[in-house]
Amino acid sequence: MPSLHSGYPPYIPVIKWQKAEQTALVAIDAEDLVEHVWPCIEVRGTTNPQLLMSQVYHYWKGTVLVDYADPSGRLTGRRMSVFESFLELAGSKSYPIIPVIDSRDALDLSATLQQLLSTFDSVVVRLRLEGLALTQVHFNQVAEVCKILHQLNVSPRLMVDLGECPAEWTPAQLNSFAAVLRDMKGCGFSTVHLASGAVPESLSDISAMAECPRSDWKLWEATNAIAPDLQLGFSDYGILSPKWTEEILKKIAKKVALRYTRAKDWLILKAAGKKKQDSIDLSVILVTQYSKDFMGPKFSLGDRLIATRADATVPDREKKGGASSHLTEAWIHHIAYVVKEQY
């Protein structure tokens, strides 16, 4: 499938490596979108490297980014030693892994970590920000890290991660932001991605229906329009908030909700309960009341699952429902929508 933005780097969805997301990757693989997607796995906890490696290549056959940092972005406690063990294992097997390291940690690489990183073709430097303010300190930081990685004969890639995407911005802010991104890429980074997320941290305030603006995509579009020469990569947190955790997953499971990616927003449909009939009822609403938005069962496996649930001729026993299933199908549809319709 040809890319809508020829020459741009693959789309990077940032995922937390929960079961629902793992299952979604299998479906993406089956839909021949692998070459257009580089999932970034944020490892929660100090997962055993051998276990993580076996899981990754059970669910995904393409290039994958792996970030062992804690939720603040740092390799604290045992995370550094486990990350090193993972790099040693991945490097020895020549898997298409791209390690991810925070720009702050990358300034103080041990001799061991430098040697391990040097066995990879590329390393992603993740610069975490709050808002669009890129300072001289940020520039100096990534410029030094870029220099270090080049000395290791590694191709450095940059991910500028805003976490929660700002809801609005001024032209002056965006012009300044794009200018610094251009300068950063000029340091020698082979690619630059802009990452952010816009899904609310909680859906508890939604009673039945909501439309949540995709400000993350809007920001990427606006930045790309200002600086098309950057060939700025798109990265997002998909249908979950950047602040999403396993605790939120437990809260989500109390009620059924459908998240459906559209061009400019996410359509959220929420039920009062979590029974299969609730899942069926929401699916019927989506494919009938929002028929102009529903992409149809051939668009992705996620859409097919929704269509099957809404089909009255299909026995209920053949219909999948529940919070985890809905997260999986939402992820599948979201990734397919970004790759096929937008990026």
C-alpha cells in the first residue's frame, strides 16, 4: 500500500503492551500494514527480557521500538540493568529492534550501555516536553546526544514527546516550535517524530456519547504544513491517554465503551453496564446512527468485529464483547485509519 506522505518515516503508535494492544498488533500484521507502522512499546514494570522478546515476535513481525523507562521517562532502579539485558539479547539475535532512551539518560551513558547501543543500526532519543516550548537547554541536550550516538556509529532518531497534547496554540508558538525542530534535525537526526495524545484520562464524565477532538493529529498537520521539509513523523497514544495505566484499565472494565476514530475526533459511545448486550447495543448505534462515519466491515478487523456484533442475523454466541475486546478493536481501527486515510 503506498504511503499518503511519501518519504515520511513510519507512524509510531505508543502502546503499553497490555493484552488488548498485543492482540491488535496481530490484526495489523494480517492487514499488510506492518511496513507503515513502528509500534513503540512502553514496558510497564521490569518485564523479563526473554519473555518480552518472545511476546513481541509472537504478536508483531516488523520493526518495533522498545522503551524500558518508568512513567516519568527515566531508567530508574532495576530498569537500567534490565534494559541492558534486553539490549544484549536483542542485539545478539539481530531482531529489528530500535532502542528508545530518554534524552536525559542518554547524556550519561555507561561504557556498557554505549557498547550495547552500538550493536544497533538506530536508536530513538525521546525528548519529553510539556507544551510547545523548546528551549536552548533542550536543543543543547539533544545536540550532545546526537553527537554521542554518531560516535557510536548509530543512526540517531528523535522523538519529541509532548505527552498530553495542548488543546490550542498560536501561530507564533507553532512557528517557533517548528523552527527549533528544524534545527534539531539539522544536528544529524535521520528522522524526527512528533508524539502526543489527546484522549481524556478518564471517561467517567461521559454518560452516553461524546466527541473528543483529535488535537494530536491537528497539531501534527499544522506543524507539517509549516515545515514540510522536515518530513515530520507522526506518533500518538492512539485511543488511550498518555496518562493511561493498568489502574485505568480496571476502571474502564466497569462499563462498556466504544472508541471510534474519525477524521477530526474520537466518537465515544458508553453504556451503563458491561454485559454483552451492552456491547451489542452500542455497536448497533454506531453502524446505524453514525453510518456516515462507520468505515464498514472491510476497512479493518476492528470494524468487522463491530459490524458482526451489530448484525442481528449473527448468533450472540459468535459475538465478542467486553472492555478488553473493545480496546483491541478500537486500536485496530485507529491504526488502520491513521495509515490508510491520513498519514
